Amino acid sequence: MTDVKFQNKGLVPSPLAAEALRAKAVYGVPISVADGIDVILADNAKDYTGPGTNTYLVGHENLWIIDPGPDDAEHLDAVVAAVAGRQVSGILVTHNHLDHSPAATPLKELLQAPVYGFGGLPEEILHESDEDIDPHFVPDRALMGGETIGAGTWRLQVLHIPGHFPNHLCYWLPEAGIVFSGDHVMGWSTTVIVPPLGNLIDYLDSLDVIGRTGAERLMPSHGDPVDNAAARIEEIRAHRMMRQEQVEDCLHRGITEPVKIVAELYEGLTPRLLKAAEGCVAAHIELYEARRAQAERFELSSASPRIRHVFR
Ligand SMILES: [Zn+2]
């Protein structure tokens, strides 16, 4: 189905937008996206990944590699060729979905560089989810957010950005005004937020964290760089709020099952994206319930004599 709604500003997961990116994609060669920043696109195009995963090389003499990508021989060769014998200070992973972290281990061996990341997730959490997770991911250097790594022009600040995934990190390069935004904020599509590992309250808070950096540009893990970071963040926030209203409207009309809400609100999705849309609707229902519980707590507490006294 070719509905213009699904090409609108990258605000719904769109097979058409992914297809358009694939049509112009150049795989396996470094492409400069800013001074000292090259991107090498991995050939792992899917509905979720658009044209594939962006692996960034950051720096001139000493490099950071951001998001090694899938463990694919051609991609590994392309990254090693682009490094061209330069020193690699670290391989930085945004999160351990299968399209981001599996190349970390082979690249570490090939380039003799440590792997940085938040760390994997406990086994019991992995079992709760059927997302495409790399279960073997263990960084050499664990990050929590708040650290600064490197120095000078290529100093990166680490931001912990849960919402799409609990161990998601973004990397802020203040000297260049760029945030490497992983899957959290992209230009061609919104991200997938599927409970229990995805969480919409965290997602919105994390948008604030990225926004507060004052970054001018975003370099996402999929799709083209985003040139007006603040505008894109606000656009995505407004879209999520609009979707929240739509989902709450369905709930008030007695339509409560995610699959039925998806049928009301989305069209033109592939089966895989339909499943993702169901997950996103579940995240909106979670937010609705959290707000309701908070409102009830407030009503209870404001009815207590002590609180009434304070407000009198
Ligand atoms: Zn992801």
C-alpha cells in the first residue's frame, strides 16, 4: 500500500522510507559526513535498520569506532581498510541489539582496541524479550553515562539514554556539536519502543538529555545525519504525544487490546513492523497507566489531613 501518510517526515516505521534509503546506499566504503568523521554502511538492510548500520570512524590519527555493526566479513574488511593502520583508541557500542554490537569482538582482535559499552543485560531480563539481542556482548570497559573519554577535539561525553533499550548509550562530541544518537533519534524513522525493555517514560526523559547537550547535528546508527537536532527532537516528542492522545482515545472508547489499537491507528506496515507497532502501543498504554497511578497517588496524598493543612 502506498499511502503518503507513511512517507511523512520519518515519523512512522516506513518500508517506503527504508526502500528509498536502500536505493541510494553505498556499502563498504568510507563516506565523510563531517571533518574527521567518516561513516561505513553495513549491508544489513531491514525494515528496522533502513539501509543498514552506520559504523562511524571519528578522529584523524587516533580513532574512535562507534557502533561496529553486524559480524559480517565484508563489513569487517571495509572497516579495517578504512582504519588504514591508524591507532584505534576504542570501539564504542551504543547498545547490544544484533545490528550494533556483534562486530565488536572480531574488530577488537583485528585492531587491538578495547571495547566500550554499558554492558550486557542479565539473563533473566533477556528471557523476557524476543528482541534481536546479542547475548554475548561484554565490554572491556563498562560505561554508565556521565564519563568523558578521550581528550581535546575528539573528547566524547557518554550519555546513558534508556527508552529504546535499557543499556543504550549516546556519545556527545562537544567540539563538533554532534551527538552520535544510536537508535534513539534518527531522521528517517522513529525508533521502536517495545516493553519490557523499551520504556516510553525513559524514552521521553532521554530525549531531554540529548536536547540539553545543545547539539546541532545528530549522527544516528541508521540513515542520514540529522542537521537540525533540536527541531528533530521536538518533532519526535510532538509525534509521541500525538500518538499518546490517539491511544488514550482508543482506550476511552473501550478499544484496549494493542492489536486492535494498531488496526485503528496504523496502515501499510509489513508483518514485522506490525509487531513493532503493537509493542509501541503497549508502551503508550504503560505510560497512560503510570500517569493514572501517579494521579491516584496524588489524590490520595492530597486528601490526607497533613497535606490539606499545608494547602489551606
Ligand atoms: Zn536497537
